[in-house]
Amino acid sequence: MTQNPHPLGQSIIDRAEALARFSDMEGGLTCAFLTPAHRSAQALLAQWMEEAGMQVRIDAIGNVIGRYAADAGADARVLMTGSHFDTVRNGGRYDGRLGILLPIAVVGALNASGIRLPYHLEIVGFAEEEGLRFKTSFLASSVLAGRFDAALLARTDADGVTLAEALAASGLPGHGELAALQAAAVDPATLLGFVEVHIEQGPVLLNKDLPLGVVTQIAGSSRFQVRIEGQASHAGTTPMGMRRDAAAGTAEMILLVESRCSAVPALVGTVGQLLVPDGSSNVIPAACTFSMDIRAGEDDIREAAIADIVAGIQQIAARRGLSAQVDRIKPVFNAPCARWLMDQFSAVLRKRGLAAFELPSGAGHDAMMMQRITDVAMLFVRCGNGGISHNPLETITAEDAQLAAEVFVDFLRHFQPEG
Ligand SMILES: [Zn+2]
């Protein structure tokens, strides 16, 4: 028998596959907050953390937190790492999960070799990042960062279950009580920083033929829900010039988002949800609702685009006799990574003869919320299949996972606190 050339990488891939068997759907991976599949994934992560030599706790929002205790005693501060284990609908196996499974594999290897670190290392499996069930993202990291918005407890899922009810029924500590969610916040004074390993979710590293990259900043995003109202009338009898068609107006608005965001290289805009409520094939649409997601590497560029697009939506609506209600879901501002942490990843990459390539993240990550309370850095791992993510085709190689794990080991062993 030949030995596997990528033992850590292969174990990460095997575990990503094992975790993906818990799904809310048949024939694909959907893992929404607090579903049975989600609870099973949470339990398996806790088990793996324990097997790797960590003390594990589960907090009031369902985060699984494993601690690899320092050799220096209980006074040591905490370097935190981790990512999320919930997914989008029919998502990929590595988005988020790589950032939990890789550090668990690394701790398991350190523990097996009897190597302790001079600081506590905590791995967080964040219970909710994608916003699939309650249409609000960063739920789990907002609790850990002490930024939980109490109003969210009344928010309902598609079945009318509130977040408070879902938490109360979950058996999680605190049963969804606000005080428990607030008490789950980590004290920033105890933190050395937060680092997150994540699949790139884009083609940049693939196209540059690089396995790993160091993230410079996480781009802010702004999300909107837009409701357009017109007038329902008969599809057969209403002349074209007399219509107030909410869907046709929406189509024009979507093209506006596309053209405005195409005009600036660092800007992207997406309408990912589109609905004609109670629509019927023989009725002119009375209403149309859509989501709008606008992102840019710089807050100024994004805000300027938003101002233009919102004004444009109102103009289109006025011209067509429609009304437009544009609701902004709270914006997420840019989160710059800390240079001193980035430099420590870059030093490890260079030592191994790899390029210390730096790139921004267009996608939001848990590190974005953690950046509100501590310095953060991110290590991106090359995404296969043309860089596709939020899709079952999302993949990485065992070789890249192995390399990322080795780089992470080096980073942890040579980690120096700031200052
Ligand atoms: Zn993710």
C-alpha cells in the first residue's frame, strides 16, 4: 500500500463529504439554520473537535466552539479561527466548512505530535452566516461579536416560525432568551485576533495558477428588497399603452442595475430573487418584488452606485405609473484585514517558495463581523471548476487542502501577537 501523499488534505475532503450527507434536501446540500440536518452537522463537528483534543462548548446561537488549550496556563489569550457550517440552498461542500474542518485537522495533527501552542486556539463552527432561513446573514458571528440585533428575534422564516421560537425549541443553551444571546458575546480583550480560512469562491487564484492567497479586505455589500406596484388587469383586453405592468417595469430596473454596475470595474450588482406575487399567466402583474445586492471594494463607490440606482428605479416607476418601495437591509461596510496578521501568512507562504499573492474578497465572511471587535485576516484556498461556488460543483483538490493545512500549521506555530 502506498501512503496517501496528502493525508491532512484528504481527511479534510473526506470530512467535507461526510458533513454534506446531512442535508435538508434530496440529491444536494442545503443546511439551513436549526434544521435537523443542521443539528446533525453541529453534533458531528463537536465530535471531531473533541477527537482532535479540544474542549467543546455550544453557545446560545448554536456555534460549536472548540478550544485547544495553551500550554502556558489559563491566563493566555485566544487566537480564534473558524467559519460557518450552514449553506445556501443547493450549495457547495467547502464554503464555510473548509474553515472549520481545516483547523480541526491541524489541531488533531498538533495534538497527535504532543505540540501545544503558547496561546489558546479556538475553532468556531459558526451556526449561521448565509441568511437562508431568516433572511439575515451573520446571525452567529453577530452574537459572538456582541452585535446581535434584538429585533431579529421576531423575524419569521418561510413557515412563520420566529427566530425566538426556533431557538426556544432547539434545546440550545439559553432557549433564545435575549440575555443569553448577549452573554454569548466574547470579550474582545481576551482575543489575539481572528483568522479565517475560506475557499476563494471565485476564479482569481485558479487563473493565476496559485493555490493560496492572502485577503486584503472584505468588500462591503448593501442589500435591498424592492416592491413595485402597478395595476392588475386583463391580459387580453388591456391595450399595451394603458398598462401599469409591475413586472415589465421591474425588468427595466434590473437592466439598470446591470448597466450601472458594469460601468465601474470594482462594482457588482445582482438581482437574485424575483417574484410576481399571486401571478397568473392571463393577468397583467399588479406587483413584483425583487432583491438587490450591490457590492464594491470601496464604500464610496458602492454608495454612489446605490444613489444612482435608487433614483433610477423611482424614475422608471414614475414614467410607467408604478409605485416603488425600496427597503434597505442593513448595509455591511468594508472590513480591512490587519496588515500584521496578513504579513504572518505571507511570511509562511514565501518560506515555502509560494507567492504571497494578495486579493480582496468580494464575498462576505464571518471575519467581516469579527473585524468589529478584533483584528482579522483570511487565507483563501483555490476554488476548482472555474471558481464556481454556492453550487454543488464547488470543489478543491486534496493537494491544495494539504498545502493550506501545512501553511496554517506554520502560521500557528510561528504566530506572534501584535506589538
Ligand atoms: Zn462562506
